[in-house]
Amino acid sequence: MRLLVLGGSGQLGTQLRTSALPPGVKLVAPDRSDVDVGDAAAIARLVAAESWSAVINAASYTNVDRAEREEDLAFAINAEAAANVASATGKRGIPVIYVSTDYVFDGSKGAPYVETDAAAPLNAYGRSKLAGEHRVAAANPRHVILRTAWLYGPHGKNFVRTILRLAQEQERLTVVDDQLGCPTSARDLAQACLDIALLCTAEPDRAPYGLYHFAGAGAATWFEFACAIIEAAAGQLRRVPQMVPIATSQRPSPAPRPVDSRLDCTAIRTAFGLAPRPWRHALAETVDRLLTRTSVA
């Protein structure tokens, strides 16, 4: 069984490459210099080169603020390139997994979002991901689209690594406390992608394809998330910074964010038997791993 991962150098892709695999399963993650996901012909050749059991598309443009001025690039990667992958796999009946975001929602519901709720992204990043969802679904009926949220892990740029770095540099940290979401471990998301890929491979004609939410169980504001990071790291920090909650209006950003983008993950538990871990449990594991390194920059 051979799984192809695109975007193997990113946060999720790196986690996928380092995940433990069952016997008989091989994961191949070509470097971005070896394949351009934006080149439809190159993707078609790659997909045709071997008998892939499933393809996990972890290639993504994820800089939310920069996407406001690079919307064309965000769409090129998150929608057009995703369509290339879905089309190439769809022509060969290969299941494809596409990772999307909670930012397809505007945050006005006031309760966790389910998959059937109307999407209404507030920013370019969310629009590009929503376009990717639509194009993937249209190009390959054997698709699983996973919306996730507030992804963090030991690799790449993410909120946990930023807070740990700032805690070593500053005595006082101000963090937004009026946006609510579901912090999600990259390790947990990677494992979910692998489990889904293996199930789809085992029963390609009967797998429960479609759109699902997968995010850490529970919810937090960015401030609560930051405080939990500091608490998990307190015994290993030289000093514990003062934590100060602020409003979004006190730290304006180019891209507007939803005030409440919590995701309901009931459907993926029912369809695939996947139950996300409480985000605090997963966070402690990641913080411990990060602080065993010489740097979290």
C-alpha cells in the first residue's frame, strides 16, 4: 500500500512524514522542488507514475494576513492546485484527502459549526479554501475534505511555537481574548488523515466520502490557549511572563477573523470512528516535545 503526500515540507506534511505507519504501508512525500502542485501536467504524471492507494493533499497557502494582498497566489495553491490533484486522482479512481479550514465560516452562528452550515468566509484565505473544497468535490467523487482549526505542532510556524518564543523574550504578553476556536494538534490531524486514507483504500467503493470537521475537542480563546501553553511549559521556562487579555480591536490585522469558529466533529466520529483528543491533552505533549529542543524560533 502506497500513500502519496503533497506538501510534505509543511507543518502537516512533516508530521505525516514522521508518523508511524502500519506494516506494509509506505508513504511517499516528494519535495516541492520535485513537483509543482500548480503544474497540472506534472501532477498528472506523478499520479500516473505509480499505483497510489490514496493521496493526501497537505499542500496549502496558510498565511492568513498575507493572503489579503496575495489572494491570487492563495487561490492558485488552495483552489487551482487542489483541483489539479483532485482531477488527476479522480481519473484513476484514487481517493484524495484535502485539508480545509474553520475560516470558511463567518463566526456568527454562536455555536459549533456542523458540515451543513452555510459557509461565508470573511477573508481571502477562507475564500481560497472554500473554492478548493468545491473544486475538489467536483473533480473527484472519492474525496474526503477535512476542515480543521488553529493547527499547531513541533514543526513550522504556529501559535504554540510563537508563544513559547515570546515567553523567553518578553516579560508581558498581550493576547486576543474575544475569538473562540478549537486548537488542533498536527499529530492528531496527521493520524486522522492516515486512518481515513487506509479506510478508503480498504473499501474504496464503500468509504464514507464527503466533507467532515476534525479539530481538537473543546474550545478556547487565543488568550486561553496562550495561558495553557505557558502553564504547560512553566516548569521549563526561565521566567513566566505576565499574560494580558486584549480585544481584537486593540490588535487590528489585515485579515478579519471569525469571532467564533468552533467546529462540531460528531460526523467524523460517526463515519470513521475518529474522536479528536481534548486539545489540552494534545497541547501538553507538543509543548514537552518542543522544549526538549534547543530553540523554538
